[in-house]
Amino acid sequence: MVPVANSEAIPARSKADDGIHLLSTISTTKTIYGFSDGSFKDYYATHVWIISSGHITNILDPTLFIHGSSPMDGHTHDISSSRGELQGQIAITIMTDLIQSVNQLKQQSH
């Protein structure tokens, strides 16, 4: 967890900028990162995910990351923290595909 020492250091931007600031940063750095984590306890699992440009200070600016979380569905005998984390990775894949589609970005090969 990144401690927030001074919340006034966060730029005064609207959280609801439709990802414009994030897209601008990603187009400059040419890098996007996705992270997820899964949790499991008492036959109940959840996942969390975040998409960012990857720079540690960007996590302090709410316009430079997209995140989400959800309970995991499925039969109680099939639920695990690994499955929760995988569902978070699927959410990241869906969100990056939506970002690409909505903004008409072309996929680049390396």
C-alpha cells in the first residue's frame, strides 16, 4: 500500500474525465500495467484489479488509474483465491479491450 502523506499534492482533476488523462499518459510512456489480487475465506471469494501507467506516483492521482472489485461467482467447491485473481485478470483484459475500442486505438506489435 502506498501511503498518502499529503492529499493536497494530488492534482485537482475530476475523477470522471473518462480516462483522458490516463490515456494521455499511456500514449506518452507506451506502457500500461494491470494488477489483480484474489481473496478467499469461508467459501466466499473476491477480486480487485487496477490498471495504471505503472509509475508509483500516479497511484496518488485518481485520473491516472482505473480500478474495480467484485465478489466471485461459481460453485462453492470451485472457489479459490487463485480463481479470484484470475477473474481479476479477466476484468483487466476486458477493460483494456474497452479502452482500446472506445478510443479507437490501434494495437502495436513489439
